[in-house]
Amino acid sequence: MLAASGFKTTVAEKSTTDATLGSAGVGLTVTTAGRITGGSVSNQGVITISGSSTSIGTAVSIVLTPSLGGGRVGWACSTNGDTTQWKYVPAECRH
């Protein structure tokens, strides 16, 4: 989650300024380092952060999906429905 915090801030600022998520993630790139082995940020601001079995002990992907309403950005966290990852992710991502 910490690896995504900077991206969340950038996506929130851009989408609030533009009043749309349409280009909130344009130009953002996830850098692999430490336990982060991959990831991406879509043009619409969806953030995916991945770790591998080598770096974490199992393959894990966290997906943060933004929503814009009332001038505020909300975030939904998930593992794309992969319940086998729930043991390794924060509670708010277990749904």
C-alpha cells in the first residue's frame, strides 16, 4: 500500500483538478524496487502493484481503483477476486 501512496495522491490531484478520471494516471510508471516486482497505472488512474513469490513468499497483486464523486476521490482496494492472496494483503483489500 505504501508503494501506491504517491500514485494515489497524483491521481487524486489530477482528477480533482480536471473533474474527471479520464487522464488521471497518464505518464505514471511503477518502478520495481524492494518487494515490488511490477505494476502499472492506467490512464484512468487504476493502480496495480505486484510482488512475486521470490520477493514476498507468494505472488500478490493489489489493485486500487479510484472513483470520483462530489469533488472527492475514493479508493477501492482488491486482489481481483483472488482469495488465496488475502493472507498477504491489508484487510481493506479482502473482498
